[in-house]
Amino acid sequence: MVESEKTETVLKGIGGSPGICIGKAYIVDREGVDLIKRYPISLERVPAEINRFKNAVKVAKDGHSAVIESLGTDLSDQLGILETHLALFKDKMLYGKTIETIKTDMINAEWALKKVSHEIKSMFMKFNDEYLKSRVMDIMQVSEQVMRHLVGAQDIKIADINKRVILVAHDLSPADTSQIQLEHIKGFVTDRGGKDSHTGIIAKSLAIPAVMGLDNATQLVENDDILIVDGSSGILIINPEEDTLFSYEERRAAYEAQQASLARDSHLPAVTLDGVRFTLMANMEMVEEVVSVRDNDAKGVGLFRTEFLYLYLKRFPSEDELFEKYKEVVELLTPMPVTFRTLDINGDKVLPYMKTIEEENPALGLRAVRFCLQRPEIFITQIKAVFRAAAFGKAKLLIPMISCVEEIIQVREVIEKAVQELKGENKIFNRDIPLGIMIEVPSAVIIAEDLADYVDFFSIGTNDLIQYSMAIDRRNRQVAHLYHPMCPALIRMVKMVVDAAGKKNIDVAMCGEMAGDPFNLPVLMGLGLTELSMNPMSIPRINQMVRRLNAHDTEEFTKNVLNIGRAVDIVAMVRENYGDILDK
């Protein structure tokens, strides 16, 4: 019987790490882990079953530690993530709850672990915040490591793969991906995961293409199938046709040539053809991203999102815990500055351990600085930690979602109280750091000159500014077409903020997603912005674009843009005037 020819199949997932690779599939299977049966145990058997669970945790943890030791000290980004996983082996929510379930339900350890893991996942997936959802994958991956030892399933040995392949797996933990040998593994695809997952971060640090969140890739792909992995677009093509293969070979060559060019010139200063210097900064939220910040030649961190520790812990972190984390970041990046944005929760980020009153529209409710001012003890703890960390490097303090002068006055009063507490506690700190506010609410744009009297700098957050000015829920697909960075209203608001900052002689930056897209740069440059903060991997391309533009020309161009009333016409103008530069 002749085997039927395989047809081309295209799957759309999430781009975990950019780039294109073409090669044969290598299925990574965890056979046995999902074949869990439930059976009751006697009261006398409970202590032995708990010990069996504890032993599986110990063996899994020891194996994880061995992976960490094998890496050496030159892979600090991967080590930080793996050490985070190491702590999860004894996490109360997973470890303690599983032991409690074995006792109370009198069931086998495998079923207890499966039940607890499912409950944790269900709880986390109720949240709207994508970053919080991605963190539950860390717990699931640790759970699976323990489960493999409970059921006696074969462990993955990625380090033993000795041929050039593309990995295909239901999921890959950071411990798995840390074993990848670049001479053998071209890229990988997974059913699970997303762009914010730790596995995705490691893929980016290895600079190999990855597509995640494909749902059923492992069911559709067979060993030795030809695959195309487009990590930039989040596309997996299984058994591509000849024309598709040829097209992607060209794209891959073009992408690699562009990356080589960017890498070759990334050390060059971001200066326009007519001599205007730009400061390109990075957005980050985890210490592990420091490597990417440095590798992409960022001039500091323009936005450090501080929510991670609050979301990761099952309680509010202490001042010392925050201080140690912030101190680590400023020390690793010294002498470059780190801008710490204070806690921005509620809205689409909800702390699972905090009792909150349900709001009909949380995006317009008690979020960000509004929450912090209502809970000053939490706010003061964070401010004190930032000031203490500032004694060990350059730091800035950034307050989100300021909408009126009264709020910034209240913030300054809380800051003064924090300073007095630090003095009374005889702690080493540096209070003399720049204070800034996010401009992300239309009212703040209108009164920007008044707000400038109370701060040292503005940082424009375009993500929320578009949402609030256009009355658009960013997650609502029915109105997503209205969410556009080239919206005439947004461009005019940015000009108002830049003008107000210039009049009051304070600094102004942009840290929203708009800053990292080369297409927007001619307009932003023409508006007078010279400090932009973005995803670290966007910096080399923006740097290159800056060096190809003439600032005076963009200023004249943007004067015309400000008279245009439709986003589609502005896009066409940018394409007509700068398309040749954008396409290089």
C-alpha cells in the first residue's frame, strides 16, 4: 500500500521568539504522565503515600538542581528562571495542598497532585491578565516534573539529541529548554505557553525561533515531517508545498541578513542624519531580562513593571523582599538608570490573595495610583524599597495613571512620609531621585502644564492613552479596529504633552508599544520625542531607523500629519514618504 502524500497544514499560534527555521520534526513525548488513575488508600497507608510524594518531589528537585549546576555561571538569564522553578517545588499552594489532599481525601499521590494542579490552573485562568496566566505555566511544569517521578514516566533528555531538528512538544519547561544544544536544535514549537512565559524568555535568550500556544501541534505533527517555524508571525507550517518552502527560504535568508546587519551596527549611537541624539531604553519586568537589555544595547530601563513580585507571591511582598529585587536590578544595570513604575494592579491585573469589591468597569475603577493612595501602607513599603535600592545605582520613580493635580500632591505627601520612616529606621537610602508620572489618561494631557510643576519627567503610556481617549476596550475584538497608534487624536495629544514638557523644561519619554514600532518613528521624531522605551529586542531596529532619518525633515512632515483627520490617511502618508527606508 502506497502512503498518501502529506498535505500542507498551517497552524497559527503565538510568536515566542522571532526568526524563521526550516527542518525535520522531532517529537518530544512525555508518555505516561497523562495516564493518571484515582484509587483510595486506607488511613494506615496515608503516611506512606505522603512520603512517596515527598520522595518524588525530592528526586525531581535534585534533578532540577543538577541541571542548574551543569549550566555554569555564564547563563544568568536561564539560571534565574530555573532557580524560580526550584523554589516552586516546595511552594505551599502546590506542595502543601497536595499533602493536605492526600490526608483529607485519602487518595493516591498522583491523583492528589493532579487535582491540586487543576484547581490552581482554574483559579489563575479566571484572571484577565495574560502575564498572570502565563505564570501558572511555571507551576504546571514543576507539577509535571514531580508527576513523572510518581508514575515512573521516561524523562525528556533534550541534551542527548544529536541531530539537527525542530522540537515539537506539548510543553517545554525552562529546565528542558536550558538543555538545548544550539548546534542540534533549530527551534521549537509547543501546544502550551505564550510570549510572556519563562520558556519563551529562554528561547529569546538563545535566539532560536519558537512558536507556542498551538494547542494541537503534537497531534498533527509526526517525526521527520518537514516544518517551517515562523517565530515572528507565530506560524507553524507542516509539510509545506514546494512554493511555500522556496518563499520561506527567501524570507529566512532576508531575516538573517537583517539581523546580522542590526547586530553589526547596534553599538553605533542612535543619532539622526542631522545630528539629533536619541536615547533608546528598555521595558522589562523580571530580573532575567537584564541580559536582553544589555545585549540589545539599551541605555537603561525606561519602564520596570513592578507587578511581577506581587503576582508571583501569594501575599504582599515585604519591604526587604522588594528592596533585594530592586537592588539586584540597579546593580546589574549600573551605571544605567532604571525607572521603577509603582504598583499598577486592578483593572486587568488582580491579586488573587486580595479581597476586592467587584467593579462593573475595573479599567475605570480603583487601579494603579488610586489603589495605592487608598492603601498607603502598601504604597509606602514600595517607595521605601525603591529609595533604598537607589543607594546602589541610578533609579527613577514613575507613578501610573495620574489624572489630576490632587493625586500627585497626595503622592508627594506619601513619599515624604516614606522618607521620614526611612530616616527613623536609620536605613541607607537615596531620596534624591527623579519623580515622574505616566501620561495615559486624557485629563492628564489637558492639564500637563499644571502637572509638570510637581514632577521631573513625563512618560507617555500609549497603550492606555489610546484605550481611554478612544473609549476602546483593548480586549474587545468588536472594536479592536479602532485601536490604532496613528489615530489623529493620539498624535495631537502626544504633541500637547511634548509641548507642555518643553514649556516647563522637564523631560518627556514614551514607553508604550507605539515606541517600539519603526513605522511610527517618523511621526514620533517629528513631534520632538527623543527618548523611547520599548521591548529590548525592538531597540536595534529602532536604532537603525533613527540613523536613517533626518529629524528636521520629520518635523516638517509631522506638521502636515497634524492636519490629517483619518488614521488611514496618516498611514498612507508615512508609507509614501518613508516606505523606502522602512522596507530596507
